[in-house]
Amino acid sequence: MSKEKPVYFPIGNSGPDDFRHGMNLLRVVSAAMSAMHDRHMAVDLGALQASTNDAIAYLEGALAWATRVEAEEADHQYAACEGRQAGAASGKGATQ
């Protein structure tokens, strides 16, 4: 995201919201480009570029969220695995 044209995200959006919004923007750009290619309508290329840039920024925000969630899940799984191993080593984790 450039400093000349910052993207302002709506307050309270989650990562999945950012992902959906970014994908919807890309769908709009794709539809506009298709209509332009088929000569159904004229399209402002600057507007397409701006929408594409916004979509990229939203998807980058969603990626940061997904990366953070994935790391947290990996930490929880590792901690759970360590807990099971410690319990098994001390004999407390065995069930009869």
C-alpha cells in the first residue's frame, strides 16, 4: 500500500471480511474488463487500477490475519502435544 493513496479499512472488519471484500472488488474489475473486451461498455482504466489496488490491500490485510491465526493454532497444537507427552512420561496421561 502506497503512502500517496492509502486504503482505509472499515473499522471492525475481520480477516474474512477483508478477504470477501477484496475478492468482490476483483470480481467487479473482472466483469468490467470482460464488458470492455466485448465492447459492451467503455471502462475507465484508472478506476480499474484503483479498484485493483484496493482489492490487493484488502487481501494483504486478510493474509496478515490468516497468518496470525495459523500461527496461534500451531502454538496451541504444539502446547497440547507437549502436554500429552509430559502427561504420558509421568504416567498421568494413561487411561485404563
